[in-house]
Amino acid sequence: MKKRLLLTRRLPDEIHRRAARDYDAVLNPEDKLYSTEELVALSAKFDAFLICLTDKLPRSAIERLDPRLKVISTFSVGYEHVDALAARAHGIPVGNAPNGVTIATAEIAMLLMLGATRRAPEGERMIAAREWTGWTPMQLLGRRLDGKRLGIFGYGKIGQAVARRARAFDMEIHYHSRSRRPASEEQGAIYHPTLEGLLAHSDVLSINAPSSPETRHIIDARRLSLLPKGAVVINTARGDLVADGDLIDALKSGQVGYAGLDVFEGEPKHHPGYLELDNVFLLPHMGTSAIEARIEMGNEALDNIDACFAGRKLPHGVN
Ligand code: DGY
């Protein structure tokens, strides 16, 4: 008999077809959000959950999951929304989708970087507001990327994909991660053993580190003050790495010249202060919203579930 699988959100048709072929799958064509309590209750009716970052499974929920539920796989590389350690203690393997996100997220980082340094959002807003009166030599002057130092905080797959793209724009790549990467991954990038050291060398800062208790609000007033004046801050990782009030103050004072943000703490809510500013480029968490990425992410998430029921280790296990 086929295992029962719950897909908590609407996913691409390709993923629906594979899930329905291999499982007694319950899809969510209307894309309604399940609450944590609903998921706890549904665990008695399903063998597997394919969840998304919008589904919250903290320890208090994990501990109440029904023994019928054998595996949780998330359609995301980030898995801060599910307490993976508690799941391990509860005997439930958790997997993520670590590869499909890479290129699409790096592209959005480049989009934000270009948009911020060349002030594209202000230009777009000027036309939308019917305020453009014609070309002038000094209108919306931004800065080029070539020769600028790009500081990448978090040099995993996405950070490295950002570096590859930024090299084509003749940027000088610097990075900080917990440990130095082998030369094959560095590709000439300059390692800084501390985040503080990286910040002092970042004309553009790209945040690509995961969300964790250690990284929460790590980009705060003190660290922002270490950036060269007028630096650009790009965040395609998670909103909670940034202390919003501090970044808004830095954007107002000019310490930070521009911010390009795809993610927000507590999203879809976001700090209202951002909307008062001109020097921001804000996107609604679109890092992976490319169809190729979403199909690959869905396949990776399903691979975890297949492996669990085949008695194998999850290919993308996180606990
Ligand atoms: C992820 O995979 O964690 C992304 O944020 C989803 O867009």
C-alpha cells in the first residue's frame, strides 16, 4: 500500500505528478496555510510531510507528533522552521532541499546588488509616479561594481555562486565563514577569520549565512559601523540576521548607502521604517522563485522521503 504523504503547499505540477504517482498524496491546490496545531493533528493520518518554510514545527509541536509520521522533508535549504534536533530525539529524520536553491538565490543577490548600486528602484519609482521629466547628466547617479570589494558572509553553495557571478563583474571577493574553504572553493577569494574583519573590507556586503540562534541580529549597529561609509548591504538569507532598526538608522545616516533585501524578520511583515526610505530595494522573498529552482527543490524534498521509505539514509538529511 502506498504511503500517505501531505504536501503542505501548492508546488509545481511536476512535483504534484511525482508525489501522486508514488504516494497516496494529499496536495494543496488552494495553497492554504496549515497551522502548527493542524499539522500536529494531521501527523496521525500521514506517513510523511513535505513542508515549506512557512510551516512552523517547534520542539513543542515535534514532541506531540504522532508515531505514524516517519519523515519530514522541507522544500527549502533553510530549516530553522523545524526543530531538527527535537525531531531526531523523537526519532523523525528531517531532510531539506540544499541544491536547487543555489543559482536562483545567487541571481537574486546579483539583481539586488545591481539594483542597489545603480539605484534602479528609485528610477522605477520615478517612472511609476510619472515624475520623470527627462535625461539629465546627474540624475540618479549610482556606482559601478567593478573594482569594488564584495564581502560574502557565509561561503556555502549560495555564497560561492554569488562570488562566481560577481567575478564576472570584476569585483574583488572577500568572505567569512566558520572555517576557511579549500582553494578550489575560494577561487582566489580572500578569507577573513572574523566577521568584523570582513565588514571592514566590504564595499558591498552579501549575507548568505543560515539563520540560527548565533546569527540572530548579528548585523547590528556595532557591526554596521565597521563597514566603509556608504557600503551596500544585500540580504538573501534570512531576515533575522539583521537588526532592522539598526540597519534603518544606518541607511538614514548614510553609513549604509543602500540595502537590497529579499528577506525580512517575521515576514511577510517587515519593519515599516524601510518603506520610509528611498535607498532600499525590497523584494518579497523571491530568491528561489524560478521554476527550475522550484522543480529541483521539490525533487530533492521527495528524494528524502523516497529514501526514508526505502530504508536508506536521507540524501539531504539535516539531523
Ligand atoms: C530556502 O530554501 O530556504 C529559501 O529561502 C526558499 O526560498
